[in-house]
Amino acid sequence: MNTTLRTDITIKEICEGFVYNELEGKGLFGWSGRLVIQPEYQRNYIYSSMDGGKKEMAVVESVLKGYPIGLIYFNKVAEDKYEVLDGQQRITSLGRFITDKFAIFDEHGNPQYFHNMSSDKKQKILDTKLLIYICEGTESEIKEWFKTINIAGVPLNEQELLNAVYSGPFVTLARAEFSNSQNANVNKWKAYVRGNVNRQDFLRTALDWVSRGNVSEYMSRHRYDDNIDELKTYFNTVIDWVSGVFIDVKEEMCGLEWGRMYEEYHGNSYNPQEVSKEVSRLYADPYVRNRRGIFEYILGGMQDTTLLDVRVFDDAIKKTVYERQTQEAKEKGISNCPLCALGSDSNKIKIWDLSEMDADHVTAWSKGGGSTMENCQMLCKTHNRAKGNR
Ligand SMILES: [Zn+2]
């Protein structure tokens, strides 16, 4: 990465053409249109709300006292076009002060706006030169670099990083749709997608689904697209499919891998009324330990009970059944594994140790058999495995 230190740029120049958008809570542009202060991927301006505004006042006071306000980093995105990588909060504080958005307090404790400051103080602020590093690098270099900085003390998460690296028209449109808490669809999506809209979790999920998990590759390929049609259509298709198959919204649906399940099962037909009955039945079944597995269990035709983590026999039951079976087998001179006892090889009369056996549901759980003493039989491990695989 190529960095150039600029020490000649004044606050006046940086704040030339400063625009603060109240609605979005963002400082938008500066440096006579060359600079994007808060690019799409960055957070809103938060200094005004920190410590009751003391944070933004402190930036101005530091400048007035001649203290350094620290290094600022710009990312050169095109010829004579820059984005603030680090320093957006400080620059926005200065811009807001110069445009009279807030006051500081003078030595007598009186509020003082920029426009009614003495001209030497005004000049002092405007003429102060900032320390600005201008960085130019490849996407991976900037990404690496981003990982090392914190913005307002909160590190960027994976998706925020990707938004930074692949910033462009596609990310802008995608954020407007999936990272916008004002979007009326968010409430519906929340039932299926876990996380925080503002921290890009919904965008992350939408990208993950459409790209089958190859998010960065997808973002790189679509970086300069002027639409997000595919992303939006795919996401809505998945959501419509889930909400069509499962007509009752359950808490456990939130955050499941619906994109993968859509790919795997959307070719099958389901009767939503029947599905609804099955969901209720399984929710009421005390043997189902993993309710989050219920949905895929049903989608897959109710075969794979491992998804449900069905409650197994406890040790006391196993031991009691083992003792009883072994006692009876010894009296009859046969194996204590009832399936071995039916065979014709030497295991026909073998007495297995408890550790060599496993508990088996006589009536399968999926056919209504519970994990109770009455429904338990001990089988040697080989026979139990063979039975389980059927
Ligand atoms: Zn056996």
C-alpha cells in the first residue's frame, strides 16, 4: 500500500463544501467535493451524542489550544477523489462546528458559536493544518489495513469490512434495501434472519444465500452493478418459500440456514396445513430436544431423527434393563443381546458387558415410542448400529 503524508491541508480546505445531513446523521462531503466523509459502510456520526456532546466540543477545543487531534486517513478511490478511512468523526465535528451546528463554552462558561467567535479564534481554527495520510492500495491491502483500525472504538465486523472493500453502487443499493431499519419488510424478515439490521447482518444473510456462501466473490463480481435485482429476488424467493411452507412463525426459525434449505428442498411439494400439524406435534413432544431441527426434519420427509436430538435413555434405565435382560438370558443359557440369541454363530450364547451394549427403542421414537423403561431393550453395539441404520 502506498501512503503519502500531507501536512499542508487546512481545516478550512477540508470543510469547504461541508454538508451535514441531519436525517441520516452523517457528515457527507468536504474538501470542495473531493472527499466523501462518511462512506456507505461507515457508521453514522456519533460524537454529538457521546458524553452529551462533550466529545465533539473536545475536538474543537483541542484545535483552539493547538493540541493535535491525531492522524487522519483518506483512501484515494479515484483521481482526486477520496474517502475518509479514519477520522470521519473528527472531521464531522469540525464541519458541524464551522457551520454552527453546535456551540462550545468559552472561559466564562458561555456558549459560543463559530459565527460569533472573535476573528483571531476563527482564523486559528480555519488555518490549523491536519495530519492526513492518503492511502492507495489494492482491495486486499485496504482490507488488511482496515482490520487494524477501530472506528470509534467498535471494530468493523466482517460484513462492514467487505462493504468497505467493495464500496460502490452495488453496496449502496444493497444497503438501502437490507441495512435500512426504516424498510417496512424488516419486521417480516426478523422472523427468519438473526441479527442487527444496522450492523449489516441482514445484508450478510441475503448475500450469503444468493452466493451460496461465497460472499466476497459475489460482491467483487457485482461491485459496479447499478442494480441489486438478483440479490433482492433471491432473498424474497427464499423468504416467500419458508413462510409458504411453514405458516406458523416460531421463534426457533430465526437464523436457520434457510438459503441452503431452499436449495435442497424447494423442489418438493408440501401441504402447509399438514406441515403445521406436524410442527405442533413435534413442539409438544417432550422427547424432541432440538426444536430448531424440526423444520429441516419435516422438509426432509421426517427421516433424519438426528436433527431433533431425541432424548435418549438415561443411565439408570439402561442399567436396570441390562440387569434384567442379563439375568433372564443366563437362566435360559442364551445371549443377553436378543438379536444375537436368534443367530447361529458363537455369539448366540455370549453375555455382553454393559459397556459393550447400547439402548434401543423397541418401538421407534418416530412411531410414537418413548425413551422409557418399557420401551427400552439393550442390544450389542453391532446389532444396535445395524438396527439404527435401517
Ligand atoms: Zn447382538
